[in-house]
Amino acid sequence: MEFKSINPFNNQIVGTYQTLTPSEVTSILDKSKMSFRSWSKTPVEDRAKLMAKAALVLKDNVEDYARMITLEMGKPISESRSEINKCAWVCNYYADNAAFFLAEEQINTDGLMSYVRHDPIGTVLAIMPWNFPYWQVFRYAAPTLMAGNTGLLKHAANVFGCATQIEDVFRKAGFPDGVFQNIIVDHDQTEAIISHEAIKAVTLTGSERAGSAVAQIAGRNLKKTVLELGGNNAFIVWKDADIDKTIQTALTARMLNCGQSCIAAKRFILVEEIYDQFVEKFVAAIGKLKSGDPLNEQTQVGPLARKDLADNLNDQIKQSINLGANLLVGGDQAGCYFTPTVLGNVKPGMPAFDEETFGPLAAMIKAKDESEAFDLSENSKYGLGVTVCTTDIEKAKSFAGSVSDGAYFINELVKSDPRLPFGGTKLSGYGRELAKDGMMEFINRKTVFVKS
């Protein structure tokens, strides 16, 4: 079977990739298992040197790697560069902090000595999406490899060019053969790969359907999973918020990567006193965004990654309008491109409220007061993150415990940071990535007890 990577802006073929045969996949799995034996014994200081070199490789080749992202999934080139630089950041972060995270933890008991040591577990399979084709991989790979595990990547079919480059980053950095490998396979080989005895855990970023399927396979094989799935983040604005400043944050929170992000703000829940003012200014700001060729430095909004994604967004918008939402701006589709769109009067029961909308659609929702705003925020099957905008920081902090999501940001868009744990609740998945928490997900926390 042959995969073709198609540029969503002009429909030109970026590259073609041949599916690996089952025997070729088995050879890769066996190599990963063999490589683990030596890699797991490599001193963390030596692993850190190689990870720091990976950061340098990323920085030295930022233009080539960024261009591949833009060609394969349509992200504006300026955002693609930022993605590569963020990957370098996460590599350096774990190179600098892994030894501290992995240090033995002394615990006082009735024994002569007792402590917890942190050992790697083996090969960790990553099933990754196309929307941040570099970042999603590196935020898993940096802590996983630094912990002494080996990594196997099954990337989305439309970004196999990025996947090939990522494997090459680790090769250029000097990582031993087999420590990180890319496998080009279709979904029908996933179960056999997860079931292979070399695979000790699976991490997936993607849809809830994909996460559920992978979790079932891993569960049958008693293998741990970390799932980072969809989101329908609320962006709550109180009446005392600095509206002009908040508009700029809101614009980035919704339109970054053309809205194709699990942690993008999707439901804008506005207290009624500032609803009209916020909506008017947001619509005006949307109208100033520059669309076009994502390779153009001035472009802020490119195409969606595939036409079916634009088609689905179009259906969600039309259904929401039929149920009473107001089209305030946008709503036009041309192939993979979709104009930035704002819907007003959005309410529960509409797709724009209930479903994850993966594209440049902002849903405006009116709340009577702060309490109802949080009630509306919680009215979701997802639980990834919430933003609250206000000048009363202490009051906003007091609401943190009442929010069930995995993240709570005040006056800032929800975003991932190597220094902070990242992950969701409910149908947004489970487990945490990044920070020390992300490294501990794929570690054997081994108790050692010495009797006196």
C-alpha cells in the first residue's frame, strides 16, 4: 500500500511512502527491544548530551523542518518555525532536568534503608496526530528516551514526511541505532504492533474514537496507556476583564493553527454585561486576519489539513444555525479552506456547543453571571482546559477547585509548557505529559528495602 502526502493548499503531492510489511515491522520491533538493553544502561548524563544535540539539530534545520510541516498540513510557516523551536526547548528541558527527576527518592521506614528508584520499562509506542506533527512527537520522545526507554512512532498518514525527518533528527544527533524508529503502517497493523511483546506502553494523541480503540487493545494485553484526546475548551470572560487585551488573547486561543488544536478555545462564555462589546470587537479582529498561501510570511490563516475536516466543520456550522445560532461572520468553504467564522447565540444542544469543532470557528455563548458561566463550562463531555479572563485574580483563583478540567488558566490561553504537566479528564483522556509527571508515566517506580 502506498501513502501520498498532499499539500492542502494546492493539492500537489508532497511525497509518497510505502507501507512496511508485517515482517519489516517485526524486525523494527525486535531492533527496538535489543536497543533497549544497552540504551537503558547508558548513563543519564550521556543520554542528556545526545538530547541536547537533538535540540541543536532542530535549530540548525528549522527552515527545512518548518517547510515540511507547512507543505504537509497547511500550518502558516511562521507557526511551523515556532513549533520546531518549541521542540528544541523540550529537548533541552529534559536534558537539563532528567537526572533530577530520575534521582532515587529516600523514604524513612523501619528498615536500614528504603528508597524508590526509577527504571525504564522498554519500548513505548507513540500514535501521533497531524495537527502539531513535530511537537506532539517530541513532547513524548524527549522524556521517554531520557528515561532510558526506546521509542517507536506511528504517525498520521498525511505527515509521513515529518515523521521521516523526526527519525533523522535523532540519527543526526548521534542516538544509537534502534533507540527511536519511525514505522510507516496503516491502522490495520496497529493491534499486532501493540500486542508485540517488545511494546510495554502506548501513548496516543488523537480522537476519542482512536483513543478508545487503542485503550481496548492495550487493555487486553495489560499494557499501560496515556491518552490525550479531544477538547472543547471554555474561554470565560467576566465583566471586569480588560476587553481589548482579552480579545487579542482570545484571537490567538481560537485561530492558532487555523483552530486545529485540542486545547484551542472553542466556547467563548461571556457574562451578559460585556457580551455585545466582546462579540463586536472579536468579529472586527477576525476580519483583519490575513489568509492565503501558508508559505507566505504574512499569512495568518491557511487551509485546514484535509477537505473532510472542512466538510465536517461546515456541517457543524449549518446544523447549529438551523438550531438557532446566528452567523456573524464567515461560514464559507472552498476545498480545504474555511473562512474564520463566528457564531452568536450558541446554546447547549447545538454542535457548536456540544461537539469539538476542529477549525476556525468561535462560538459565542451568553451567561447571566460568573456562576452560570462555570456551569456552562462544565456542561461538556470533555475536560482539557479552561481560561478565565478578569482583573480579580484572587477571585478567579478561588474557582480553580470547582473546575474539573486538567488545566485552569487565568488571563492566558491554555497551552502546553515543558515545565508543567499537561493532560485532561473525562473524554479528553487520562495521564499526563511534560514536566516530571510526563517522565514518570513510563517509569518503573521500584521500591528497594534493606533490612537492618
